[in-house]
Amino acid sequence: MIFNYFKIALRNLRAGGWYSALNIGGLAIVLSVSILLFWWVKDELSFDRFHPHADRTYLVHSHFGKGDDENTFTSTPTPVALAARSIPEIEAATRTGPFPGVTFRVGSKTFTEKQHIAFADTNFLAVFAGFKVIEGDPKKPFPAPNAALISEKLAEKFFGTTDVIGRTIRNIETKTDLTISAVLANAPDNASLQNDLYISMHVRKTIDQKLGGHQLMDEDWDDFGIETYIRLKETANAKTIDRKLTASHAVAVAQKIQSDYLLQPLTQAHLHPLEGDDSAARQVNMLGIVAVLLLSIGCINYVNLTTARATRRYKEIGVRKVVGAGAGQLASQLLVESVLTLSLSLILAVAFLQALLPHYASFTGKSGHFSLLDPSAWQVLAGTLGFCFLMAGIYPALMVSRFNPIQALRARSGHAGAARLRKSLVVVQFALAVALIAGTFVIGSQLRFIRERDAGFERKHTYTFDGRHLTQQFKQALAGQASITGISTSTDTPVNVQTGSASFDWDGKPADRTLVMAQMSVDKDFIPNFRIKLVAGRNFHGNKSDQRHFILNETAIRQTGIKDPIGKRFKADGGEGIIIGVVKDFNMMSVREEMWPLVMYSNPESHNMVNVHTTAALAPAALAATEKRWKAYLPDYPFSYTFIDTAYDQLYRTEQLTGQLFNFFAAVAIIISCLGLFGLASFVTEQRTKEIGIRKVLGATITNITVLLSRDFVKLILIAILIASPVSWFLMDQWLNDFAYRVEINGWLFAFAGLLALVTALLTVSFQSIKVASVNPTKTMKAE
């Protein structure tokens, strides 16, 4: 029986011609895009769950202040893990932290690795056992004080092979030789820790202090530069551990800055950081909804075309019922046809998907690996196919199988319920498409606002590089270059202020107040070269007195409550002096976040960043001059630089990705909607062929007939626009609420989105209408 069903299904697909092609092709397109989206969403939702005991593993957060001064960070003091190991309810505690050196010598070659290098405790793999060791002993990953774990990827880059146990690499900055003790499989995409080199924490203890190490790091409660992870026993309570860690800190620091500690499950940290930025979770929700919407649009096409074409099968169904076929048998036949169509679409979708994977990898930064040998891939495929079957397969089968046999044998084409359903689905389909188009316009408007917004400093044609403690020599050597319009030095760049502290004091500060502020050291040329506006006081002079002077931004003045700040006492990290200036706020971070208070001081000896200002035309000459000096001073290091504009754009990589994806999704939605509309219009005009011939004989023009055939579709599109506009406005307003600085939504964006959808739909319908209206009436009059 099933075999016969498949034979009939294949016969009907062949007989369907280009209608079948529309069904299969349209579904294949949305399936391929939706599968990738679901794959990405599944990846995001499964972060760090591959580690054994992930449900009992926690990331420790430091918590300062209260009310408006409240701040939470993932970084903790280095002794927190040691304190945690003494708490009975804690099974294990480990630490990771940034490694200060980025340049490695391997044999005669030199490599620069700016990211994914970290220190780790010797029990690191005991807590993160999900990282697979492919070479070495997983029970003793750090057998020696200078041991290091390397990833497959980095081993191939450094040595050309993964057979590297016992081989040595040298970090040039710290003058440290590291011995490879184990090779790790490349971290999966859904791992929070993506480091390619883990260096024994013992190395940090022996690094020279001026390069970032601390001989007594295990006793330094003021160094918030480590991430601490703990695994609790099964019966432990996280809130109890919060209190015990906080108590340990209080005992250790006595009257110093107090920090509370909060535990967050490792599996929640990626999407729901305690710092309060839920943009990642919102993006996952948004793209998950988009995947469902795209699938729905494709399924609507299938339902519309299937129910419309079903009228051609009335006689077949009537005969089957008369000779004894039951509704269940008819439904089974049609369900088999749906399964066959969906299966063919899925096969084609997998082929499309392989073509999309390189673009997926470049958009998301993930590996782009989607293998049919992966059980997770089949989960996504089965879930997607099941959704389509429920949405698009069951209703047409039930509707067609319930046709009245008498009406069916009379070949009545009117089925009011099915017609109303088709119209409703067209409205839903285009409402979804209009919503996606409107979302594209709103996201694009916000991205333009970000690009064009005054960041508070000059970022064009400025590049920065790490002068490796030779910043003053570089500044002097480059000062006379005609291609360079200005040079300054600092500890950080304006778009990457990484240092913060709570060790501040000023006159009138409440004894129990803890205010965390960003801080950076700059020279006298930093503020004028970056064109940061001084709103009160003066700049640094470039002499020794600057070490006792501070410049604050407007937010710092407002949050500290200092009145008439110029000349007032201010203390930071043990250094005391006076406030000499106030600068206008400038964006140190993404516009998603509120402005941070900032303290600027001047200690040029601590500067490592050199900031070079030039012009578009002179930039190549400036870079060539800089590289020449670099090779003279630091021949062992490769020259590396970053344009401030590029770094600024990186702050909004997530938004740029969202904008690009929405552009693509909106295009897919409108294309699929128009394919369905084209098929539906073809069916309607085909049914009214004889009517069109009669109207032409009676004098109707092509324009008259085109308007007649398009009118009903235009009404449906207008209804879709009216439904989509308020819904999409609400959703995009919620998305914009993630930004501390945002555009206001204009009504014309939705009007333009609706107009674009309407024009596209009109072109689709008109093409088919004009084609039919242009046929000689003598031919159309003969139509059955």
C-alpha cells in the first residue's frame, strides 16, 4: 500500500510541473537558511554544557557598590580560588588569566598571537574536563613549572604538526621558555574559553613584576585580573558559597575596598551575564524567531499551492471515495505526497546549506562545520522537518480528504473555506515579510546613527601600536615626519580602556561608598590630538607636576558629586593630587552601555600605546615610516597596528552581524513570498482564462484585465502592511532599548517597507496577469 502511495505521489509531482518545482525549491531555500539559524541557536543555547558536571560549575563574579554605583565583573582577585579550596562544599577551584606576552619564537620563526593566550592553574583540566587531550597526560597536564598546553590549530601553525610534546617555544616579551606538555583538541564553538595556549600559573609568579607578574600574587587581594571557576559538591548551595567567599575577602583585606562575590552557573554566563548585558540572549531569541518565521513563510507557500491545486483533483478524489476509499486512506496518500515533497526539499536544502557554510563562518565567526555524521545535526534536521510537516503537510491532507464526493464528481471549483484560508495565509506571509523588511530598515538606521554619532574624539586616520615600553623613543623618532600630524602615548586607546579601580577618594565622599571608575594614563598630547573637548580647567603640561594632577570626564564629576572640581583634592590608587580639568564625555565603549566615569592621569613611564595621527593620503607614508623605526628598535618583533576606526567598528560587530543577517532574511522572505504569490496568481488566472477571453472580446484592455486580476491581491497586501507595522514597531523598539543611545523610530520606515513589499508583489502578480491578458481571445475561449 505504501509503495503504491509513493508511486502515485511521484506521478503527481511530475504532473505538477513547475508548481511542484515552486513547492520544492521554495521549501528548500527556507529550509537551508532556517537549519543554519537553528544550528546557530542550538550552539548558543548549549554553551559549555559539554563539560562533565557543567551543572555544578560556576563562574565567580566580583560585586561592588550599591544603587547607582553598583558594578559586577567577571574578574576576581587572585587569592579567591585559594580561599575557595578551603571551603568544604567546594569540590574544585581553578583560575585563568591573561598572559602579557604576545610574541613567540619557534625555532627561527616569530609569531604574534594577540588573543587566546592565558595562564591556567594545574588543575584546569580537572574542572574543564570537556576539553579533549589528544596528546599528553590529561591527569597531569602541567607536569613542570614552565609547562604549556597548546591547541591543535596553534600546534599546526607553530610546528606544522601536532606531534609536539616536549618541544619548546619562547615568549620574547617575558623572556620565558615554555615546554609543550599536552595538545588539546580545538575548542568547540560553544565553549566560553577559546584559548589556544594555556601556560602554567607558576610562570606568572616568576615573571618580572614590571611585565605584569606578581611574586606574591596568591596574597594580592587588590589584583582583580583573574577569572575564578569553582565546582560545587552536589549538596552545596551557591548562595552559601557567596557568603563564605565574601567573608574570606573581608577577613583578608580588613579596612580596604570590600568586594562581595556572586556565583553564576557556567551554563548561563554566556547569554545572561551578571553584568546586565542581555544583548546576546536577545539576539538568540530574535534569530530563533526569524528562523520560525522563515519556515512559516515557506510552509504557507506549500499550503496555498497545495490547496489551490487540489481543486484539479476533485474528480480523482470523488472516484476514489465512490469506489470505497476512506478519508484515512485519502489523507495517507496526501501525507505521503507531503513527506516526499519535504524530503526532496530537505535533500536540496542540504546542498544549499553546504554552499552557505563559508558565509555562515565569516558572519558568525564560528567554524561553519555542519556534518551529517553529527547527531546534533540530525536533531536540527528532524526538528525542522517535523515543524514543516505539522505546518504544511497535515492540513492540506485533511482538507482534501474531506471533499464531498458529489461536489467533487461535478468538479466544483468553489471551496469557500479553502479560499478564505489561502487569502489569510497570504496576509500572514506578507505581514511577516513586511516585518522583516521594517526590521532591516530600523537596524540600518541604528547602525548609521552609531557610525555618524559624535564619539567625542577624532578617530579617523589614526592608528595605534604597542610600543613595548619604548613609547617615548618612538614618539621622538616619529615627531619630525611630514606624513604624521600628531603623536601621543597612553596606557589604553580611547575605544579600549581596560583598566578600572574602586580605590578613589575625594572630599565629601561617604565612607561606605564604593565607586568603580575607568582610568588611563595619557601624555600632554593625547587630549588635543584626539580633539577631546576640555569643558573646564586645563590639560597636562608634560612635566613632573602632572603626576599629582587628574582630569575627570563629565560623568565622573556628576557621579562623585564634586562641586566646582578644579583645584579640588582627589586620590587614586595611592596617589593624591588635585583635579586640573574636566573633559567632555567620549565613547570608551559601545553605545549599548551608559557612559562610564573616567579618571585620566599622566605617568608616561607606564605607557605602552603609541597613537599616530595622519591623513587618508599620507597614511601609507606614515605607516612606512613607523615600520622603519620599529625594525630599527625592535627587529625581533613583527610590526602590528590597528586603526582606531576599525577598533571602533569592532565594538558593534554584533549589531553589524544582525543588520547583515536581517538584510539577507528580508530578501529571502520577500523572494519566497513572491514565489508563492506568483504560483497563486498563475492558478487564479488559469481558472479565469475563459472569463478573460470573454472580457477581451467585449473590449477590455490589457490594463483593465491586469487591474482586475491584481486588485484582490493588493487588498491582501495592504491588510498585511496594516498588521505588520505596529507589531514590528513594538519588536524593534524593544531591540533598541538595549542601547543607552538610540535612534527614534520613524513611521516612514514602516511606510517604505510596506511600499517595497507592495511594489514587489504587484510586479509579481502583474507579470502573470499581463502574460494571460496578452493571449489571443480565440485561444482562451477554447479553454475548459
